[in-house]
Amino acid sequence: MKIINNNQDNVTLLTELFVEVSEFMKTFKPVFEKYLIGEKRQRPFCRLDICEIMTILIAFQIIGAQNFKQYYNDIILQYHRAEFPDWVSYQRFVEIAPIAIIPLAIFLKFRIEISEKTGLYVIDSTSLCVCENIRIPRHKVFKDMAQRGKTSAGWFYGFRLHLVINHLGELMAVHITAGNIDDRIPVSAMVRELTGKLLGDKGYIKKVLARELFEQGLEFITTIKKNMKQSLSVYDRILLRKRAIIETADDLLKNHFQVGHSRHRSSAGFMNNVLTALIAYTFYPTKPEMRGVDMQYAVIAI
């Protein structure tokens, strides 16, 4: 699926994306409605179908637009009413968008499950700031959820997005935690079904964790601290140099797909933004990848 540059390409992208979402929802929607908990209540009237809502939200990220209101009013409503004949106003769309959170989360899981298990993976986390540090005392939207955390770039207030990708740049697992959660805590759950080699930075060093992963068939290779002895093979040291592809993926998510912007007015808007950014990444045609890695023969071209 191509990144679009003009309105004709918009039509192609919206059509292709709608088909992908619709095919997924044919299976998911009946199951989801069957297992809804609690009394069934009449839902607020909404002319837009859930597939159309999801398509509009995901397309915003794929296009690389910076402002959703401008995107919706100036692109969707101005040029694509034919594609969305039951269109609603921007304000109404914002009101109904939260109903897409669960379908988007399951769609992301589906997109991740079709990624290739190559045997070589990289793990890292990145900060999701919800406001500038100076505004923390006045911040209300995520008051009971966001926490202070620290990265190599300094302190932040918000959440951590934990990612695992394969050496082709495809998403294998994602996890969101509060900003003060140790990077090592979600690792076991994220890589439960993976085997091979997992690369991480020195922040993931923990003997118990490495032993646990080794027993499931996953060798956890991390950079070492200054006071530690070098025990890695030449092959593993070269692999660690290529670990930076996940930082490229982080940069792509933040600077093209807007996963890290801090202008959210609700927790639902935050979740929709993160989910659609990650989904859009799975469609990105030129993901960062490790070059010179031959997984079949375990040979690296230097």
C-alpha cells in the first residue's frame, strides 16, 4: 500500500484500506457482538459504518497528516464524500470515534500475527509524552494513568510504548505501560511465542530474564555495561550493531505516524491515535530492516 500524495491516490488508498478492514470485520464483528458483557442497549444513531470510521482513522496516519481536524474537513469532507456518502460533521465524528478502539486493537493484533517469525528480533521502548514537564501539575486528561519516567533524553510524563520487531522491521509485539514501569517487566509476555535471538540494550540486562527466555528457545543478547566482561561472539556483536533499526522504527512512528504527539483531549483519543499509528506502520512499504543478514545460513556479510 503506497503512501499517498494526491487526491486520486487518496481514492485508491481509501478503497484498498476499506477492503482490508471490511474483510477483517466480517469475522470479528459477529464474535465481538456475541460476547458483549451486560445488557444490550440501543446504541447512539450513527450513519457511518464502523469500517468507514476505522478506514478514516487509519488513513489519517498513512497520509502523514499533522492535524486530524484539518485532514477530516479539508480532505475527507472536501474531496471524498463520494467514498463516504453517509458522512458526518467533524464534531460528530469525534464523538463516535471511541467505538472503534476495540476493533482497532484486534485489527492491530491481526496485522501483527501475519508478520514473519524470522528468528531474529529487536526489542526497545520509547516514551509517549502527554504534556510538557512544566505542565504536569495542571494536566488532567491522564491524571490517574500517566506517570513520570526517564529515558536517555531525560524525564518525561506519560507512557512507554514497548516494541518488538523482526529483522525485516515488521511488528511482532506491542505493549503500553505507564512511564515509570521498568522496561524488563513486559518482556516475557511480549516474546512468549518467539524463538531464536532477541537483541536489546543494556537496560534489559537481567540474568533471571535471560535464563527464562533461553529455556523457551530465545537467546537474549544485550549490550554490556562498562564493568562487565565481554563474552559475546563476533557474530552477536555485529548483530548488536544492527539493533539500531528499531530506533529508526521509533522515529518513523513518531515523526510520520504521529504516535507521540501530546495534544490529546481524552484517553479514547490517545488510544485511537496509538493504535492507528501502529496499524499504519504495518502497511508501510519500506520498513527499516537489517541488511546483510542471511537467516538461512546464519551468515552476516560485513
